[in-house]
Amino acid sequence: KVGGTAVTATAAELNGVVQLPGRNLIMNGQGRINQRTYASGTATVAANQYTLDRWRVVTSGQNLSWTGNAARNVMTAPAGGVEQVVEGLNIVGGTYTINWTGTATCTVAGVARTKGEAFTLTAATDTTVRFTGGTFTDVQLELGSIPTTFDRASHGEELALCQRYFCKIVSSARFVAAAPTHFLVGNLYFPAEMRVIPLLSVNSVALNSNATRTLVADSTFGGRHQITNSITGDSADLVVSINADAEL
């Protein structure tokens, strides 16, 4: 308001001024972050399988593909859809606007939406944004009724946001052959505070000795892992890559 009088602005006027960062509730809206090293066009093996960070393919056997580069990708959604669940903790409620570039069809919370459309979201409620049957990039969901220019975070900022939901951790251990079987219990250090206690799984193992091993990633304490190694030589060095998954 100016002097008690309400003042409105057009989208062009609003976008003509510097916008504050952090407006966009969609993460990885240009498909730049790929911690899982998902290969473009690879068929998924389960429903709701995550591919590029924060984006999951709805129907098993379908895929997400893209063209572009590390700075900006244009993604293509299959017929069954690619979606992102926006965490309810980031939704204060009220009027929101969705916008994107491309030919794909969009639904928000199951309702079809057009580019630049405004609608109401419920506070503290997880909300699914889905794209089907076409291309999409520069995806933005923001508070307010006017679509603003795409809020592009730096690569480091975007990565840190995604690591709240998924990250990879490297842990190392050395076993000395004092007995046939050895145990190591250690702690994992996450690059960001994760949304919930993550589900841990072993991604890969590098081993320098002729030894068999059983690896258990235990998420009970939010970051403890146990490695059991049965040594057939004098010692073994392990480097273990562990996935930590706290997706919605």
C-alpha cells in the first residue's frame, strides 16, 4: 500500500525489479543435480523410482530423458509422468503460482494447471507437482499470484538443498587378520541435515585384498554403519560408498 491505497503490479513490472532469491519451492528445476548418476533414458525398475535429484518416474519401466548440459537441462517426461513432492514444511498456505518452460502437461496436487496459473495450497501439506508427455525445465512454484522470472540457485546451493533428501557418503576401514571375521562400527557424516533418519544402502565397495565381506548399513541412529569382513589374507582395506535416502 502507498498512503493507504492498494497498489497492484503487472508481471512485467514485477519482473523489472530485482527479485529476492529463495522464492522457488521446486528443487533441481533445471535438472542439474544428478547424485544417483542416473543415465538419461534408462528404464526404471520400480514405480516412483528417483532419477535426477528430487524427480521420480511414476510408472515402472518408463524413463526420464534430457538434453542440455551441466548448467541447464530440458527434461522429457514419459506418458506416466515425472513428479516432485514438495515438502509441506516449505508451504505456508495461501495463493501459489506454477510456471515452467516446455510442452509437458502439469498437475499440482492432482489438478491440471497451466503456465502462470495461481491457486491455493494448504499449509504444511506435502504437494506433488507432476509433468507428463512432453518437455519441461525452469520449473517454479512460488508464493503469490504473479509468476516471476526463474529463481536459479548456484550449483552449490542447489546441491545442498537436494542433499536434505538424498546424498552419497564415502567411508573407509582397515581390517587386520587377528581372527577370521572382523567387525567395524563407525559413524557417517552427512553433508546436510537430512529430512528424516535416512535409509542407508551400500552403493559400491573397493577392496584391496582377497577377502569376502558382508556390509550392513544401519540407519537406526541416523548415521551408524557396520561392516563385517571375513579375511583370507593378512589384512584388507575397504572404501565403501553408501547411499543415504530420506526422500518423501
